[in-house]
Amino acid sequence: MQFYKGTHMKTISRKFAQAAFVATLLSASVAMGGFRSFGDVEISDSSSFATGDLGYVYNSSDPIEFIGCQVYGDGGDPMALCVARNTNDGLRACTATDPGQIATIRTLREDSRLTFSWFDTGDCSFVSVWNTSTTQPR
């Protein structure tokens, strides 16, 4: 499998970001007080991505479901692990070493919407954190 770098990869990432944004809008619910996004953990193996609202998932009665990322390091370059699990699709994860992805992951809050995708190698190909007033607080 060939991995693309440079302009082609930026185009793919930009298109994926746009698709993730549209998917978030389409899956959102309208509630009193304004537009709200309530998202369980969704996993798509055909598109190699996982997404979910951290606050909503935390408050869910589903004891299996979770989503999040962890950044860790030993004094060298940091590394991150993003993990999602739901009842139907099991567990999916990817690792990130790209400085841009690490910076994005570090913006996660307890009420963020997280979307990540992966290559067949297990490396993250895309990470998106959505911090807005539309997601459910923890």
C-alpha cells in the first residue's frame, strides 16, 4: 500500500475534515436552547474512522462505549493513542506521532467531539477535535 504525502495528503485530509463536519451536523439533534450534537461512538471499518462526543458518551448508560486519546512521552517526541469502542463494532485504535495531530489531540476537552481515522498500519491518518457549544457537557 502506498501512502501519500504533501499536497495530495493535505487534499485528502481537507476532504475528510469537511466530510466529518457534515456528518456531525447531520447526526446532531435540535434541543431547547439551540442546536446540539449528541453522538454515540460510531465506527466505520469501510471508511476507517471513529467518532463520538466525549461528554455524551461519558453520560451514556452504555457501560461498554468509550472514546478518547492519550498523549505520552519519555522526554523525546510525544506519541498519542486514540481509542474508540462501541457495543456493536468493538475496539478501534490508532497511534499518532505527527506534531500537528499531537497538537490537535491536546485540545481535547471533556465535552469535545473526537473523530479519528487510521491507515492499515495502525497509524492515525486524521484527527479532528470539535470544541463548540453544541456538544453535551460531561
